[in-house]
Amino acid sequence: MEMRAMDLDDPNEGKNAMLTYNIIKNVRNEINLNLFSINASTGTIYTVLRSLDREAEERYLVVVEARDGGGLAGTGTATIMVSDVNDHPPVFTQRLYTTQVTEDLEVNSEVLVVSATDGDEGENAVVTFSIVGGDEDRKFFVETDKVNRRGVIKLKKKVDFEKPQRDVQPDPEG
């Protein structure tokens, strides 16, 4: 981010046209060190020690002072918004899901509902579900409810008790 100040009542040359920038109200991290720094001549603000994590803090306010060569100063507030990156995998809300079905269950019937959470935001938090193993005969399918982060497993073909259990996992790519 870059801050710019203009001195409208001074000429654009000489010492009054030379501006220097300084952060006068910074954000401190967990070990009390400044989180942001500024290039004194360009006004470019950058992080000092680490990248920012939207899940920890999505907005920072930094107050910057611009001072001309004659000693006059003004301040401005920089609002730094942290955008989300897809850095959290979806996690099932239960460790294990089990259900029982009868062989006479109708096709398209709901067999089981699974759900997951995702620590990300927006499109990065969208979870889709898929069957990844154990259903070689393709007797089941999953309908994803993206709004509620649920996967509804339904019967595609009649079941046979002699077939193995099914494995389902959330897909972090949506």
C-alpha cells in the first residue's frame, strides 16, 4: 500500500516540496513489535515480520504522518484490508459417519448427510463433496449443499448387502 500527501499551498520545489512519511500509530504483534513499516520517501507501507492472516485479523488501521521540509505535518489513516487465501482445508464436523439402509430402499433416497467446516471465507470456503472410494459399482452419489456445507449421499442404484462401506471426503477445490 502506498500513502501520498500533497502540499497545495507550497511550491512544488525546494525544501517544502520534500515530504517524508512516518507511521505514528502502528499495529503491534503478539511480541509487541511493529507489524508495519513505511518507506520514508515513497510512503509505501509493508509488513515487517510476517504475512497477514485474514482469519486472525481482517482489517488493520495505521496512522501515517507526512511532513514537509519546512516542518509542517499532516496525518492520514491507512485502512489495510486482508483478503482471504485458500489456506484452510475443509474438516468434517464428525470423525465418523455411519448409517444403515435396507435393500428395498428406493433409488434417489437419502442415505446419509455429512457436513464440513472451512476456516476460509467466500469462494475459498465453498465445500463440495465426492465419493472417493468404496463405491466401485457406483450405487451412490452425493449432492452438495454449498450454502450449508453439507453433502447428501443418495442411492443411485439398488443396494446389495454384500458390498463394502463407502468413503466420502470434502473437496477443498470446490
